[in-house]
Amino acid sequence: MLRASQVSQLLQIGRNQVYELARSGQLPSIRLGRTLRFSREGLSTWIKEQQR
């Protein structure tokens, strides 16, 4: 599981943009308590879909 800061580094976007994409349902995420986590598999799938 990845944190938002790790996802932002991988995608080269701001952390706030990661949260906004997750909040809008565009980027798959899992809420664990008060934090959001992102699966590597879900992120990989999302990246492939964005390249289409």
C-alpha cells in the first residue's frame, strides 16, 4: 500500500491533486481510519487506463 505522498512522487503531481483524484473517484483508494492508501495494482491499472 502506498501513501498519497508516494503516489504524488510516482505520478509527478502534487499531493493535493492525488487527494482530489481520489475524492472524485477517479483514482482508486482505500480509507484506513483517517488516511488514504493506494494499492500498487490499482495505481498501475489507473495509469494504463490514462494512457489510452
